[in-house]
Amino acid sequence: MMLSWLCALCLLCALCPGSSSRSLEWFTALVRTEYTEPLTNSTVLGTTESGRYGDSSPKESVQGLVGFPRDPGQLEGCHPDVHYAVPGMSARAMEEGEPWIALVARGGCTFKDKVVNAARRKASAVVIYNEAKNGNGTVPMAHLGTGNTVVIMVGYPKGMDIMELLRRNIPVKMIITVGTRHVQEFISGQSVVFVAIAFITMMIISLAWLIFYYIQRFLYTGAQYGNQGIRKETKKAIDQLQLHKVKKEEKGIDIEAENCAVCIESYKPKDVVRILPCKYVLIFLPSVSILIYKLVYFLFHHLIDYKLL
């Protein structure tokens, strides 16, 4: 019974239009860096899946040299007239549209403002590194209305490593590619309320059904005990009746026409019958049903009450 209710509850939750949960889809970003160490003149490569694409960012690959805000007080890239320095790239190349990637710090303004300001300087992508207190963690970024500019977030250590190289005027090439797709489910408040109400309703109905069932069972058991009492009382009353063996050609009895006054069954010679006080013959055979018991019980008790027996 309870299993049926639970199945019905699950079906209702699935069919209810307001109960469906919403999901958040997001993608990680593979960040590959490449630079030449001046002291050893060796190329250093590094690849980590440490980035996260912004909610409104195109999920596509992009590459270019990395630039940062030239003014030390504008590392967040929030000022509309912020200027960027890109080691290894001239200002003319930047103006001509050669791809480059802006690296800015989180905070100070909205994500959208950072992206719009960098895109105004013709940046192909914007990399926002998180705050120090968040370590390597990243967060969802809402920046609706930033067009085709690719936007990702990286952890604070990764951002600072790249920033230190740029401050040393070391050109850093970055390649951003799409990583792993993730889907995060969120259950809406409306869904929770609906499930709670449905569950409580099902529990109330189940409780009412159980109460009704046990009341019916109690009444049935009582009736069974009552029937047993009637049988005992009837048997006592029948045992008090006079036994008589039917004989052929007995005076006053027509064997072909006589039958029991209670069960309407005919009897024959040599049958043992009981004589009712009203002189009717009662045939008491093993096949007599509970209906006969009840009828005999009724006859004896009510006729005695009215002093007819």
C-alpha cells in the first residue's frame, strides 16, 4: 500500500510543471602557457585544467599573448580608460587587431565592466584571477552582454604566477581550450513545497485507510465471537429438547408428508429428531448451517420471552 503511494508521489512530482528542477551547465577551461626563461633561455610550458568559462562566454578556444593593466592601481581593469601592456607586442599591433588576452584581478566592479573595458582595447579574451582568500577556487561569472569575448576565471596562484612573469616583461603566450562539461542540478523552492504537500496528503490518506481497515477487522472479529456465542446458546437449548426416534406407522405422523419445521427437510423412519415444546418436530442433522442455529436461537429466546413455550 505504502509502496503504491510512494510511486504515485514520484509520478506526480515528475508530471508537475512547476516541480522540475533547473540545472546549471558550466565548462572548465584548459589553460596552457608558454614562455622563455631569460636566465636559461629555455622554453617553459605549463598546462592545467584550472579555469572556468563565464556563464555568457562563448565556449571556444582562443590564444594570444597576455597583457595586464599598465597602471598598478587599475589591476582590476575597472576604469573605462584603462591601458594594457602586452610584453612582446607593440601598441600598433594591438591596434591592428592582433589577438591578445587581458589578465585582470577580481573585484572593484562587475565582471561585465571588466570584459567591456578590455574588449574596448581589442582584447580577444579576458582572464580574471580570483581573490587570494579563495585560493585555487573559481566561481560562476554572470556577464551578460559581452558579445563574442571569451571570458574565463582562474585561481589566485595561477593568476599571480602569470602576473609576475609579465611584470618582469617576459612575453607569455596563453592557449585556452574547452575542458570538461559539468551539469549542476538545483531543486526549486516550488518543487520542495509541492513534494512536501503531496507527501503529507498521501500520509493522511494512508493513515485514514489504516484506521478504517482496523475498525473493519475489529468488527469482523467481534462478529465471529458473537456467532460462536450464538452456537453455544443454541446448542444448549437444543440439548434440552426431547429426543425421539421416528417409527414407521407412528400415530399422528405421515412419513411421506412430514418435514422439519425449521430447516424444511423431510425425515424418514429411524431418524432421531427433537420435539419442540410446541410439538413441532426439529430434525438436527450435521449439515444444518449457521442460519438454522440462528433461527432456532431466535425461536427459543423470543418464544420464551412471550411465554409461548
